[in-house]
Amino acid sequence: MSVRVCVLGSGSKGNCTLVATERTRLLIDAGLSCRETYARLAAISESPDGLNAVVISHEHTDHINGLRVLALNGNLPIYISRSTCEAVSWDGETRKKLTAFEYFAASQKFTIGDIEVMPFPVPHDAADPVAFTLEAQGIRVSVVTDLGYVPEIVKQRVKGSHVLIFESNHDLEMLKVGPYPWHVKQRVMSRQGHLSNNATADFLSEEFDGTAQVLVLAHLSETNNHPEIARLSAEQALAQRARLRFTKLHLASQTRPTEVFRF
């Protein structure tokens, strides 16, 4: 028996994560094109055939861009909150074809195969945004991106995670002097926006319980961040606490999958 986790891609151009057991294979979000999703699955020796479901966190394009084709090609059920589904701009023909919706509510567990999924609310400028913890065979995986700050519910839900995929979106100084219009900068920095490297470092140094064997920094901005800045910020935070020395730090990429983490 085994549990496998891989971030196929993460960033403003598309987000998708594979969580799999020997019985069940789920995609968390479908922001990459169907073709690119299949290519990245093949790159980690995972067949696109036999996927069991797609689970959607919120309606922003970088999380659903490939959903229509992926769901239709694979005849996949879509697990989504009703408010998020209603917020998606489906064209009429697509909405007729996509009939296999499974609606969930934040903070109510559901099960797909042998994977238990707990969605929980996060502060982001979407209709009904959620993050997830997933459990199978005693392994807990948490996928937490697209949030403007770290509320208490996030701190509690991610405790005990073996794999923690956590946002480290932007460097504040790079964002402030960068090319984005001021209103977009304000949105990103707001409590309904995205976590900065500093905010993530604060969580790691003060609230992270240190149980995760694997910590993946995710949703890094290609414009307002740099992988080495994000890495250094997280490493410095982890170094402040001796008990976190067993946590291995990884960075998700927009252009390629992470390694496959196996338990």
C-alpha cells in the first residue's frame, strides 16, 4: 500500500496536484490544460487513464482552466461547492455536458474511494474558496493556497500533516516595485489575496507543528517572487525551531512537476 503526492504545477498560470493511493487517484484543481495535465502525469509515470475525480478549490481560472476538457475526456466527476459551481462562467453547451457534479460544503468531510477529503474555508476573493486536507492509510496531505492571511481554522486543520503544500506567493518589496497596477497590488496584499513570503515564514516559525516530512512552497508568483527568495525565507523560519529540522523543503514550479512524494 502507498500514498503518492505530486504538485503537477502551481502558479498564476495553472494549479493541479495529484493525490493517489493504489485504489484512488484524485486531482486537486485543474488549472493546467488537459494536454499539459496528461503530459505531466506521463512525466511522473502516471497514466491519465483511471483518474477517479477532480476536486476544485475555487473558480479562478488558474484552478479550472483545464476542467471542462479534462472532465469530459476522462468522464470524471467534479467535486465542487455549489457556490463555486454557480460562479463558474460555463457556456450553455458545456454545462449540459458536465452533469457529474458532486457538491460539498466547507468543513464537511466526504470520501472518494479510500481517500477522505476535508474542505475548509480560506480568506480569498472568490465565491466560496476552500483548502483541503486529505487522509488515506494514516497519511495526511494538506493543500493550502490562495489565502490572504492564515486564520485559526487553517492552523488547526493542517496539524498532523505528513505533506503540507502551502502558499508563498510574493515578496513584498518585489510586489511593491513591480509592474502590476496599484489596484492589483492592493488585491494581492489584502486579507483576501495571497500570502507573502513573510506571512508564510511567520506561520512556519510560530504556528507550524513540524510534523510534516515534506513542506512544499506553492503558488509562487513568477513576477513578484523568486524561488530562492522564497526558499531562503522559509529556511530561515524553519531554522529558528530545532524540532523542524526533519522537515524537507521543496518548491513547486509553474513549468514542471515536483518529485513524487511517497509514503
